[in-house]
Amino acid sequence: STSGEGIGRAESMVVFVPGTVPGDTADVEIAEVKKNIARGRVAELVRPSADRTEPLCPYFVRCGGCTLQNMTYEAQLRLKEKQLRDKLERIYGGEAPAPEPIIGMEEPFRYRNKAQFPVGMSKDGRIIAGFYAGRTHAIIECEDCLLGVEENRVILDLVLEHMKEYHIRPYEELTGKGLVRHVMIRKGFATGAVMVCLIVNGDSLPHADALVERLRTIRGMASITLNINREQTNVIMGREIKLLWGQPYIEDT
């Protein structure tokens, strides 16, 4: 499916099975049944598909960001091309135009020029940043998403170290307390310019000058800002932005 779930059938019922890829043969336990569809989970992978591969990212199963990393890139492109053809046929019927083949990337990683990392507290009391687990707001600790730029890890290390040093609390969704909600990082691939925006539940960051001095050591750093978001909401960005250093924007081509 478009969300990366394998699709099979049990008699007349369609069964969606996360973690499977086209061509897998698996024993599946039914976990949820609705009117015409069911959801299952893999009890045993009997025979893996020729299109299956080992995900490069160690967080793939838990993180909600990627859904197709267990398929070879060539198989991903074939799947997306089929999805496009199916959608066109639904819209146009028998008059559907044939899509051109997808032109894949030479290296299908490190291509995202923007990332937003939620900041929170681990169960053992450490300040962490990462991504939300699938269908939840539980943070999976991950400072180096393979889809993002390598600067992300360096920047997050500096931000988390600053928070620990000055006892700055991450935001807590349940209570509305704490300060740092997200770290947004953007890079211009053509210019090399880097932007860092801290989304905070307040109007300032303690000892911001010290963090600015650390972040300025990163090659290409051009913009460091605070975004003010005091609302108890899932919306990441607030309306007000304060410039801490550099330009309020970056340029790219």
C-alpha cells in the first residue's frame, strides 16, 4: 500500500500487514478485523521476497518516518510507478495516459534539505531528540536520520548538550510545561547555507549566546532563530520568530 503495508487476502477479506513487501510468503496473525478489511502481524516470515533487503537505518521498524526501506530501491520505484498507473486508471478509466518511467536517484539517502526533530525526555531521564514512533507521539531517539543531512547530528548534539549544561527542560505534551519543543534544521544544497530554528514554549532561551557561539562553528551556518509556540497543539511552528544570529533566511538554488 502507499503507507508501506503489505496487502494479502484471507478468503474475501483484504488483510494489511505492516513490515511485509510484495512477494513475501508469511504466516500472519490477524490482530484487528473490520467490515471488509483486517490488519495482521507477521508471526513467521516463511519465504522472503526477492525484493526484500536489510534496512540501512537501525530505527526503521520503530520510527514512523520511513515505510519502504525493507524493499530494494529498484522495487520501490516499480511500486511507486504502479501506484501512479493505478491512480491514473481510476481517474481516466481506459483512457489513462501511460506515465513515463520514474528517474531514480543515484544515491537514495541524504536528500532531505529540512528536518524537524521533537525534543523530549527518555524513560531513564535523559534529554533526547528524534522522530515519533509510528501512529504515536513517543519519541524514538535518533540524531542521524539517513534521509537528512550529516549536519543534523552535529547540531542536535550541540543543542542537547546546551540544554543539559544549563538545565533547560524539554517540552512535555501532557502537562504543557518545559521549554524546547522541536529543533528545525534546513540546508541549502547548492549554497551550503545552514539554518537552525529552535521551537520553544516561551519567549527566550537561557544563555542563548553560548549556544550561538557553538553553532557558529558549523560550516555554512547562516541563520539561528527562535520560534515562539506556547500553544498546547500538535502544530509545530508558532507565528513569532526571533533572530538570534545571522540572517532570518537562507538562500538556495
